[in-house]
Amino acid sequence: MGLIYTVPQNHVVVIERLGKYARLQRSGLSFRIPILEQIKEVGATWGSQANKRGYFVELSEQTYDTPPRQCLTKDNANVTTNAVISYRITDPVKAIYEVDNLPVAIENAALNALRAVVGNLDLDEAVSRRQELNDLIASQLSELGKKWGVHFLRVEVQQFDADEQTLAIMRQQLDAERGRRAAIAEAEGKAKAAVTIATAEAEAAQIRATGQAAAIRIMAAADAEYAQSLTQALGAKSGADVVLAQKYIAGFEVITQNPAEKVYLPTDFKGIISTGA
């Protein structure tokens, strides 16, 4: 690069004087003092990450996809996982001088945080609580980010693969859970059916009792009206005798319904109808 140059928008250039940090040059037209000042190059260690041409340090959001790493969950399940990290350099001086190789440091820190967080969770928790997993990793990276002049915007766990043995166990657990839910659903269905039947039977019994009570009231009213008419026609004594005789004869119909039972009937009805004659 020449003595006079243009720094692109949202980039900075770090100037060193006699091997020491001197100043930052931000977007626009810039220059350096020949021989005394040099531009700090980061491309040799950072590669293509967070820089252009090796010396324009990018201040815009960066995305880094970590390589897969094996982790052990709290319940000793082996999983292979990786994460996508989004960050932004807020202090280029710290990003260059506080850490030897920023992209590699971010990768190692993210994978170590991922392994630590996964190690504190059971496999089921790690799989089902993905967003919480992301937040925990980002929280652990936050303090390192302040030290390195980096702001971590978000961390997203992408790959989360278990080995074959763990997958087989998970399938067994899933089948067992499905069986348990099916058994619960069947038991609940039977319980509801039993309640429905019991309710229907109670309602039917209540309806029968109500009908029988109404029938008894109607019959009693009819008997009373009949007795009253007999009393008016025959007199109180004769009317009562007729009603009693009818009740007596009607009782035979009840006691003779069972053919296996023997019933002895009186041959003289005069004493039944009237005891005072």
C-alpha cells in the first residue's frame, strides 16, 4: 500500500510506529509517515475472516461457522455439535493486541462453551431447549468478548447428532413414551365411559322412580275417587267392604305369579268382606 490511500466504509486501519501501536485510521482518505509508520496486517493470522486485503479490519457483523466437535451430555450421551457465531469487532486495538489470533480464539472459546453447557444438560434437555442452549453459550462468551474488543450478537447451535447407540436408546424411550401416552388415553377413555354409563343409569333410575311415584299418586287418587263414589252409592260401610274385597282379590294376582310356590286360598269370603254382619 502507498503512502496515501482510502479506507473503505465501516473499516479501519491500524497504524504502528516503530513496531508499536500508534493510531486508528477510519473510513476516508488517509496517509502514513514513510519509514516510521507501517500498517498492521492481520491477514496472515486471521485469514479472510473480519478483514479485507489483510489490513482493512471490518467493523460490520461477521459470521463464523465452527467445525463439529464431540461433546458428552450429563447422562453420558455422545453427541456431535457445532455452532454459528455472529459477532462484531467493537475495539480493533483489543482484537489485534489482546489475543494472538482472534478467529481461532473465538472458535475455541465457542466450542469450549458449547461443550461445557451441553455437559450440564441431559440429552433430552439439550435437544428440546435449543434456544436456552444458545443463550447460555452467548452469555459465557460475553466476558471474553469484552476483553477481546468483540461483541457477540448471537450463537446458534446448528448440528446436534447423536451416535447410533444413543439414537437407539432415544428411539426406545420414544416408543415407551408413546406407549405410556396411549395407555393413559385408553384409561381416561374407559373412565369417561364408566362415568357416562353411571350417569345415564342414575338418570334412568331417577326417571323410573319419578314415573312410579306419579303412577302411585294417580292410582291413589283414582282409588280415593272410586271409594268416594262407592260410599255415595252404597254407604260408608258397604263401600269399604267392596274396596277391601277388591284389594284382597287383587293380592292373589301378586302372590300367584311364581308357579313354583303353593298358595292356599280360603273358601269362605264372607268373613273377609264383612265381620260385623
